[in-house]
Amino acid sequence: MKLTIRQMNLEEDWNRVREIFQEGIDTGKATFETEPPSLEKWEKSKVPGCSIVACDDTDIVGWAALSPVSDRCVYAGVAELSVYIGKNFRGMGAGRKLLQHIISLSEEKGIWTLQAAIFPENEASLRLHQKMGFRIVGRRERIGQLNGEWKDTILLERRSRVVGISS
């Protein structure tokens, strides 16, 4: 599958981005969210210029976005990563391409640490993140409930080798 990665245009892309987010929610393995946010909430919660989409010849097949982890200035270079792939396009390389692009974009924006919280049962996402240089830094046990069930998350991080202090 030939993919193009481009900046998300919320006005034009929002319906498809929201649909892909809902498909992730429906798996029960992607997020604690039970419905996608409003467009306004999305815009307020993301790092400006750090929302991208993967497109094939006809459609958006996935998206990735960064959210600040804190509004404290000391954490200005730390962002949380979200990656979602449409249900008919999983396992075809879109996630890898989105991750490669968002990593480069994050470094251009001066972000030195990316983090992700992934449900343990989302094995494909855990493997992909680790292949892309993320390391597991911990497991947060029973961190939240989804549909009345306590869930764990695996916390991963990736430190930039070109921005900030790399070690």
C-alpha cells in the first residue's frame, strides 16, 4: 500500500479522523475514552502542528497526534503520542510510517521525550512502539476503569537522540 503522510487539516479531515478514533474505541484495546472528543476539545488538547494523517489513494487510513503531558514549562519537551489506524488497514505498515513521521516532527518541534500508555492486550501496538525505539518504563496497575473493568497500562517512552540530553 502506497501511503502519503501529511499534516492533518481538521476542517477537512475531522470526520474521518473521528471515525478512526471510534473504531479504536470499539476494540476496547486502544483507550479509556468511550467516545471521540469534540473538534474543539481535540484542538485544545494537541501540540500545535503535531497532528498527522496517513492517506492512500482514496482515503485517510490512520492518524497520529501529540498531546502535551503538562502545562508546566519544565515538561515543554515531553509529549504523549496517540496513533490510530482504521480497522481495514491494520497490519499494513501505516502505523510504522506514522510513527516514523511523528518522531521526526516531534524532534523538529524540540520535543525530547515521547511517551505512550498502551493496554497490555494491545500486543501489536506494544511491538510496533518497541521496534520504533520506545522502551517499557513501567506498568500502571489498575490505573483506570473501562466499562466497569479495572485496566492496566504499559508506559513506554522514547528519548530523542538529537534533541535534549540523550542517554
